[in-house]
Amino acid sequence: MAADTAAGAAKTAPAAPRSRKSVTGTRRTVAALFLLPALVLLGALVVYPIGYSVIRSFYDQSGDSFAGFDNYQALFTDDGIRTALKNNIVWVVFAPTVATALGLVFAVLTERVRWGTAFKLVVFMPMAISMLAAGIIFRLVYDQDPDKGVANAVWVGVHDTFAQSSAFPKAHPGRESPLEPAGGGAFVTKGTVSAGDTVTLPLVGVAPDVMPDDAKPAAAPKPEDDRITGSTWQDFTRGKGVGTLNQVDSSELGYAGMRIEAVKDGEVVETATAAADGTFSFSSKADGAHLRLPAGNFTEPYNGLDWLGPSLVTPAIIGSYIWMWAGFAMVLIAAGLAGMPRELLEAARVDGANEWQVFRRVTVPLLAPVLAVVTVTLMINVLKVFDLVFIIAPGSSQDDADVLALELYRKGFSEDQPGVASAIAVFLLLLVIPVMWFNVRRLRREVRR
């Protein structure tokens, strides 16, 4: 009887009303109202521009006529866009890889030093600089003039350590000179010399204020019976009518360090180097020889590499990007290192592994998830690179350094082709989506673990 009553009561009891609250206990209507401003901003700043770009990419330049896939066809037929696409591939392959590798090296090496935090701060500091400022900095770093560009100042300094440049790149014989061109930039005496002769080798073309610091007032050669003596100097004196042509004057400077060769039957039999006052001498071996000033005396000074030229501009800009983002990679990887189980590293060392083996077979595999996230994040970032290329690359080589984001700007604003620009924007979005999807999937997998 009691059971029947309970069963009847259960049948007649009204169903519990469905909850209208969210999982946090907030009414869904209230939650939606709080989310509405964010959704409006998301739609206005993200969804609408994407949708408009997709639609605009199918219209012609005026935006009135439907163009179909013509704008997308231009992505693979326009020379500028194809160059930009090739450069983007170079960026995606090298920039994230090198930045991540440097970040890994910095994170591992600074983990054991007392001043590691200070080093990390210095390496991470470029992240506080805007792309615009970094572009201006590296435009100066890569300046062709070694007196302005740090890169060429270092490069020229190293080069000149092993191959000193000439101090007389523009020197040449003047009027009525005993010298004549010998081919290849060298100069040779018109006649032969004999023991006891004095030879004068006047040159012009070098301003007195750029003469070597060790140059002294030129001295006339003094005859010696068993030797050939001579002098080479800057045969120029400031002031009209001052000085005597092809004669040493007291106000003129000697070509200190000038190399002179005695050539007989096409072979160099003896060499000499001019003293600070320009004087030199040969032994009797040079009797009957011609005196030659080799071309090495007049070579132009080494001016470094053309960092922003067509062949090096893309690697140079990638170098500036790595300078900025290696610190970002280092910080993330260092965070991964901090959470790594130390007992595994110690166990490997106890088993006899050296530091390189521990790094290659234990540290790197354990950091693989972090390295993947860093690399993928940088890949997304380099696909959108614009500022550095626009600022660092000069106008003469900007076409060679072109990337998709820069080409989008140029097509949309400089060349007034909004349809093609929209197609480039959609293409960039399609390139970024798979990388973002991979990154999100990786992060979700890590959270589940």
C-alpha cells in the first residue's frame, strides 16, 4: 500500500524546471550582456575586416566589377608577389629556427652562471624596442660607410688586419713625369737605371691632408756610387706658382711606405720600400732595370660588404629580427628548463654521459614541446613581418627584400590595386591558420597532460 502511494506520488510530481544559469552560477542572459561588448569589438575589428577582405578580393580595381579569381591568379604570376613569396619562405625556414636555436643555447648556458639573470635581461631587452626603432638602428648598423656602420667597421677592421689597404688610391704621375702606365694600375719608369743614378718618382692626386700620418717632408735622393737611390713624393704645393714641377720642395711630403720594384726582363730582381721622407735605394742588382710602382700601391681601400645590396639584404634583415626575438625564445625555453625534472639529468650524468650527450639526448627531447611552441609562434610572427623590411631595405633593393606583408601595403596604397592587396591578405590568413591550429592543438594536448 505504501509502495503504491509512493509510486503514485512520483508519477504526479512536477518535473524540476530547467536551470537558466551558466556553469558559474550566473544567469546566461547576464553573462551574454557582459560578453556583448567584447563580441562587438571582435566582430568590428576581426570578423568584419576578414569578411570584407574576402569579398573585396573577388572584385576589380574599382570595386564595381566582379573579377573572379583573377586577383588570386596574380599571386602566382606577378613578379613582385612571387619574389615576396620566395622571401617569405626563406624567412619562415631560417628566422624561427635560428632564433629558437640561439634561445636554447642562451637558456642552457646561462642556467649555471651566477650572472645569468643579468645576461638574460640584456638579451631580452631588444623586445622592449619597437620594430620601427629596431629598423632605424639596423639601418645605421648596416650603413655602407665604415665610419657610420658598425657592421662594416668591424668587417673592414678584420680585413685590414690581414690585408692593409693602400694609402695612395688616387695617386698618379703628373705632367712631364718620368713614369708611364704599365697596365693593371701600375706605373714604370720610361728608361732603365744604373748604379750611381738618382731617380725621382713624383706623383700627384693625393690631397696633403689625407697623406699618411707618418709622412715627413720629402727629401731629395743622394747619389751613391754602388747603389741606385731615389725619392717618391707628392709633387704638389698649395698656392699658385709655388713649388717646382718634378723637383722636391720643402713643403711637399714623401710617400711613406710606397713599394718600388726593380724589373729586369719581366722579372722582379729587387724590391724597396720608401722611407717616411720618400727616399729609397737599390743595390747593384737593379743595374739596367726599370723601376715599377706596383698596382698594390694604388688599390682603393676596402669598404666592407654591401649589407643592404640585392644579394645580402634579406639575410641582413633576418639578422636584425633574430636580434630582437632570440630573447623571447630564451625566456620561454628557460621557463621550460626550470620545470624540467633534475633527477633525469643527474641520472644521465651518473650513467657516464658527458654534457653534450645530456644536452642532446635528455635536455632537448624534454624541451621538445616548448621548442615546438616557440618555433611555431615565431613562424606566425615572421609571416606578418613588415616593419623591419620597410625601414631597413633602401629603395634600390626593397624589391629584392620584398615580403608578402610589404607587398600587400604596396599593392593597396602605392599601386592602387585593392583587389590584389585583399587577395594577398586572404592568402596570408590561409597560411597562418594551419600554423595557429597546430599551436592551439599542441597547447591543448599539454593541458590534458
